[in-house]
Amino acid sequence: MAQTTDAKGDEAMTGDVSALQKAHILAEALPNMLQYDEQTVVIKFGGHAMGDAALSDAFAKDIVYLKQSGVNPIVVHGGGPQIAAMLKKLEIKSEFVNGLRVTDKPTVDVVEMVLAGAINKEIVSAINRQGGKAVGICGKDANLMVAKQITEMADPESNLMKAVDIGYVGEPVSVNPHIVDVISNSDLIPVIAPIGVTKEGETLNINADTFASALAVATKAKRLLLLTDVAGVLDKSGELVPALTVKQARALIRDGTISGGMIPKIEGCIDVVEGGVEAVVIINGKVAHCVLLELLTDHGAGTMVRTSDED
């Protein structure tokens, strides 16, 4: 058959290819969309993506598309770099113990201002610009996240529990997701700052991964997505491990394949899936539209941790 070389022919061929590509994309996406219909997905937004305007816009579009597709996305965000910048500006010294920021009273005031104020409203605005209807809250609202101060932590060398004094840093005691359910069951999208509150009304800074994990279990989420600055778990050859069972994950920790800061992240993933969430996925937030790639394509976009291969 002779090739068509006129302009209309070129346009037709281009159009045909485009249509086929679109059909392929839809054929792959639609079955995945159906499994998340009316399901809750908790997404922890943080790392490099939060400081990149293009990635932030892509993330906001993904969240809006999910909501329009019948999914109930819940966004929990971090803000470590922004907090550090504000503390430096105010000449407040800050240090870390086992990855957690030591938080005295002046520091916790700054943390709350940055997380529940500036960052939260930036993300809300980004989602709203893309056509969504986002609402910003924090863990103090309606006692969403009741917490207690962390007074002991595992020593990295001995793994034994050791008393620590890191100030107003907390861990979840109970989660009351009513306010999140009310928002999610409407056309609104909750965007949550990881600030907790004690039973006595004290404000506590909570690690965003820890906050999102507790919320995912409490809301019976189908998925928890953790956006990070790495591709996921890498094997000893540096290749991405696309999926792990709990048993496999523990074996990789024991043999040293999973090491350093990835160990507490994976241990947190294990706790979440054992708490009833179907799967947790560690995703590279530096990839545009990583949320849609993970949920709506067959190959995904990171490392998935689940209880077993049969789930």
C-alpha cells in the first residue's frame, strides 16, 4: 500500500496513532480505576516535589483527577525544609535525634505556623487552581489526631529503648476520623497538616509518615502512598524492587539490603498493612504524575508492600 505524503494524510496518520495510544491508555487505566471506586487513598506529600512548582502542579492535578474519578483522596503533607528555613530566619537553633526534630516551645509554635498555615494553604490553593475543592485542616481539628509526647526511642546501635527528651514531638494515641469522613464524603478534598494534640490540649509535632500511616489505618484506606525523594526499595544491584511481602521485606532488612533511613520507613509500612490497609507504596515524588502512574497503570511507580502475594 502506498504511503500517503500529503498534509491531510500525515494528520490522519498522526490522529490514528494518537487515538490508538489513547485507547491503550484507557484500556489499562479503566480496570484500575474501578478497583478504587469510592475507596479511600491516603497520600503523604513531601520531599522534593513540594519545593518544585511543576511537580506540585502535577500532584494537584492527580488529586483532582482522582476525586473526579470517584476515588476519595486524603492528603497529608510534610514540610521539613520549610520549617528549617523559617527557624533559621528567626534564629532559632534546631537539632535532630534519630531523625526527629527536637521541638521546644518556640520551635513548636513555628512548626504549627508553617505546617498548618503557609504550607497547608499553598497545597489547598494548588488543588483549587486545578479545579478541585480542597479544605485545609490539621490533627487538632475535632481532635482528629490525639497524641502523646515521645519519651523513649530505640537506640540505633543496640535497638534497646532509651529515654529521650525531644520536647513537643508526639506519636498517635487515637485517631478520630469523623471530620475527615465528613469532608471526603462530599465533593471536598481534605489536606491535613501533621499536628497533633494531647488530651490536655498541648500541640505536638508528628512525623508526617507516622501521621499518614495512623490515618490510613483509622480510615480503612485501600492504599497509603508515601511520596519520597527516592524511587523505592533497591536491591543489591541498585534495581528497583517493585513489590514486597511482609516476609520478604523483613528478610531484606535482616540481610542488609534495606538499610539506613529506609528501615523505619519499611517497618512503618509493615505496621500499616498489618493494621488492615491493603498495601503501602513508596513512590518517587520527583516523577511527575507519580500518583496516577501508581494507581492507574499496571506497572506502578514505586515499591509496594503488602501482607502476601495473594492479597
